[in-house]
Amino acid sequence: MNSNKHTLSLYCKSYINDLHRAIKLCQSVELYNSDQIPFYMSVPSSDISEFKKVLPKFVNLIEDEQIDSLNEGWKGQQIVKSQFWKLGYCHNYVCIDSDCYFIRPFTTGDFMFDNQTPYTVCHEYKHFFEFLEKHPVGFDPYESFVKERLSIMNLFGRSGTIYDFGPGPTIWSEKVWRSLEEKYLQPNNLTFANLI
């Protein structure tokens, strides 16, 4: 492992409309980050001055455009989040949305099995479906859940249990992102935007 990189970082992609939420997130990180895990936040260059005025000094603030120039809308946000690893700050990162915040002390051990292996958020979404059985929404969400995940499973030739890997925050490894890029995207002349 490159000793100049952090084993783990916290990362949030935000923008001006979520500034008040980002402040609350930063306050919770400052209060509960027991291991002082480095915290990075990226925002569009047009928003950076407003964020610099109010965010605490421990936040490493960077421009989205340093990560990827396509950063508008939902698709652009996902591209920026997925490409943060390319900046080379860390081997693994906890990708947190602006509307998240911590409610208790946390350490590196909450996100990492050992110095090289991050935990994976993986479940069958059972609690969500149990909730929907009690509170119907007028359509079959399970059908949509299965259809979306089967298309991805089929793409990578995986069969078996249908899992969900969210919701956020998610724990991501640069090794996994690099493998996806080098072993799937590049040989198939694709970008992450194509996958979305």
C-alpha cells in the first residue's frame, strides 16, 4: 500500500442548496470522529467560496471539477462520487450524503475489517419490504427492486441471492473502482457515465 495515502477517508459530495445540511454533517464529524479520520468534501467551483466561509478548518474542501467535469444533476453527482478515488487521497472512503450526520462516536474499525479490507453494506432490503407491507404505495416495489438488480447481476454474470448495497453511506475501495475501470470499462470502451 502507498504509505502517503490514508487507509480510510470520509467523503461528501455537496452543493449550495445543501449547505445547511453539510454544516450539520461537519458538526457531527467534529463531535464524533474518534480516530480523526480525514474528511473531504467536494462542491462545484461556483459554490466553493460560500462553503469556505462556514465550514470548519478540518474539512478538506475541493472542487468537483478536480474529480470530473461532468458534475451537474443526479448523474453528474454519481460520477463525481464514484471517481473521488482517482485523486489519490485514500485507499478506501466512506461516501456520505450531505443530509447524513453521525449520532455517536465512530472509529476506523466501524468501516474497516483490517488495514486493507473495508466492510461492505449488503442486505436483502427485508426491513423496507416489511414496512411497505404495512404501508402500501400503490405499486409493487419488489418487482422494481428485482428488475434493477437482476439487470446488473446479468451484466456481470452473477446469480444467486438478490442484494442491495445501500442506502448510503457506502464504503468504497479504490481497488474495486480501479478493477471495474481496468477490467470492464476500458476493455469495453465505456465510461462510468455509460453505466449509469
